[in-house]
Amino acid sequence: MALSSVCALGPGTPGVPPHRLVVAVLDGDSTLAGIVVTELRVPRLVLALVAGACLGAAGLVLQEALRNPLAVPEMLGVSSGAALGVAAPLVLSLSLPAAVVPLLAIGGAALGGGLTLLVAGLGRSPSAVLLTGAAVAAALQAALLVLMVMADQLDLQLIYRYLLGSLSARTWDDVRGLWPWLLVAAPALVLCAPVLSVLRLGDEDAEALGVRAQRARLVALAIAVVLIAPVTAVCGPVAWVGFLAPHLARWFDPAAGAVRWLPWSAAWGAVVVTAADVPARLALAPVETPAGAWTALLGVPAGVALMRSGGRGRGGRGGTVASAAVRTTLHRPRRPVSGAADGVPRAGAPDDAHRYESGRGGPGGACPPPSRTPGTGPSRTSGTEDVR
């Protein structure tokens, strides 16, 4: 995070050396470099950190609540609904105050996520939720395409850049608009984290432990909406951060639970967005590219690689233990069964026992029937080796 922050503040036009960054930020340097750092790059960096933390935490909440590692805002209609709520007034030329825009984003996100859970039966099946969410997201994106067709050329460029998720030209006013929502979402996250650990056990076990699974899932969705919608209202749907950050948190600490994964997921989300904004600003300078394009371009392959490595590691350890147990069972040296030396037939050899009882003995009748000690009764051995 420190390295990505230095890269976000220093390089560019004009460039600021690392040893001058502290002076430029704290002392209010009146030079061109100081003004650029304090008025443009620092609010952009703070917005990237806050937006990444919100998206990372929301991604973990959705994945744990729905018990599906692919349950991300982009696949549940949450991001698409928030983007639709913000883009519609812009295309329809509705003049709205800036304070209303986050409310529109929250309404659209709640519409998309709530419709997904409602159609999927309140999330009883993780696969059903994921498939339903993909369908709802596709429908909302189709509505966005209709709005883009209706927009003029200037609005079309703005909507296109917004839908890809961009941090360009963001100021302190945009950052200040996020704090009221964070004050609501942060305490809710602290209270929600222990319940997420219980939901991982399944609905039946969660009900046995006193947690109403459907109600807890709806509350988790509401918290995710409060985290995602204000960020989407300010900088657009920054794609796949909610997918990559939780997997990074699990990969670095696989034995932990949701309580410990939650802060690390927020931290990794901040790192991902901040690191993606550096090439978005500098790769094609002086033209800036959307940060959401870089998070999708690099985040999806990295997330898939983390899932494959995690699954292979768990499967490999379990497969090694299982195969070792099978080899131990199959290749263990067998001992003679108790009573076999005296001619007592084993229970696992019904043909031999039948021949003995009929008095015909072995092949050709050469073997006499075994003699038994009076009063002992038939042997109760099972045909398997004795275990000491």
C-alpha cells in the first residue's frame, strides 16, 4: 500500500521526488508541483483507498453470506443496478443535487441485489443465486445500453468512461461525499462479521445455532449495497475488485475465518485499486484510461489463479492423506487368522466351509473335515487380520 501510494503521488507531469512528497502534502507547497499533489493526486489517492476498501469488504460479505467464491457485485446485479441509477438521470437530462446521486445508486443497487435474491429463493442455493444474478445483471446492462443509444455524443462519452470505473478529475468534494455512508457501514460490518462465520456452515446449521439464515443474508446484502453504491456513484463500477481482494485475503491466511479476513480483504481492495490507478494514469499519458479496465484486465486472471492454487493445495493435501491411508490398508502384511492353523474355516470362505460341512473335504475329497473341540462352537473370526 505504501509503495502504490508513492507511485500514485510522485510520477506524472510534473514529477515529484519521493523525498519532497511529505513537504508538498503537509506544508502546502505553493509551487505547481505542490498544488498538483495536494489538490489532484492526494484526493484521488484517498478515493482509491476508500473505494478499494469498500469494494473488497463488500465482496467478502457477499461471498461468505452466499457461500460462493464467485458471488461478486458484478455477478449479482448490484453494480449494474447502481450504475443504472446514476446513468439514467444523466441521459434523461434531469437536474438533481449532488447529494441525491448516492441515493439513486443505493436504490439501483438494492433493486438489482434484491431482485436476484428474490428470484433465487432468498439465496437457499449458492449456484441458483449466481445464475440468477448473472441474468439480472445482463438485464440491467441491457437497460444501460438502451440509455446509451438515447444519449447524445457528449453524454455518451461521459457514460462510457463512467461505466468502466474512472478516478479521473476527482476532488475533495467527492471524497467528503463518502464519509457519511462509511460511518453507517463500518459499525454494521463489525457486527456482521461473526454472523458470516456462522452462515458458512449452511442454513440448517446456522438455524440450529440461533441465526436466521434468510434474514442474515438480507442484512448482509444491505451492508454490501451501502458499501458499493456510494463508491459506484462517485467513480463508477470498478470491476472485479470484490472478487480479487477476498481471494488474496484467503490465500495469505487460509486457516482464518471471516472475522480476520474482513480487514485484510478491505486492505487488499485498497491496494488493488491504488495499484491499478497508476497505469491508468501513466500508461498512455497524457491520455488517462479508466482504472476499472485495469482491475478487470489484471484482476480476473489473478483471481482465477488464486482459486486454482488454493483448490489444488487443499485437494493435494487431502489426496495425499487419503492415498496413504489406502496404501496402508491394502499393503499391510497379513497375519494368519486365529484358528486357521487348526483347520477352522474362515467366515470369508463359504465354499470351503460348505465342502467341510458336507464331508467332501478339498478337491477330490482328500482332506477330512476339521475336528473341533467339544463345547467351543464355531469360530467367530471375520476373515480379516487382527489389529494390535
